[in-house]
Amino acid sequence: MSKACVIIATFHAHPGKLDAVRAAIEAVIPDVHAEAGCELYALHEDTEGHLVLIEKWTTRELWQEHLTLEPVKRSRASLEGLLESATEVVEMYAIPVGDSRQGAL
């Protein structure tokens, strides 16, 4: 198995659709929290009004499995027509530096 991975997923809602996008994402969060390997799945809003999911998975394999499960399928279906562009997904791996509690997610 691979090391833990952090995912940043940014959603760009069509004008007037931010609340609907938020609701679609919020609806699946409890189910995702219960998935194997989910260490963090937290929704944020950036200063430009985009919704950003910050995720941490124990392994890349479990994150990839998550992408095939029902909550993601439900979320994708609910987001249909609400987004201006494809969701931006960035996959990252920690380079721990300094204090172990503060140097990596």
C-alpha cells in the first residue's frame, strides 16, 4: 500500500448555484466519513466563493476506491449542471518538516 495522500478538490458553481452545490456535497459527507481510509473530508469556502474539499486518505488505493463508491456517484449526479467547469483535483503527499503535529496533515 502507498503512503497517505491529501486531496484538494475545488468546485466552481454556476452563478446562483453555490447553495445547491454545497447541499450536494454536504449530503454525502457523513457517508464518506464512514469509508475505510477516510481521515479527513472537510468542506471549506475560499475567498472567491468556490467550495473546496480538503481530504486525507490513509492510502492512495483507498482514495481511488472511494471514487468508485456510491457517495461519489450520488454527489456527481447531484452536481450535474451546477458547475461552471470540471472539478479541479490536486493529489499531494506530505513532506513532513518540523513538529510532527504541525509539519504534515
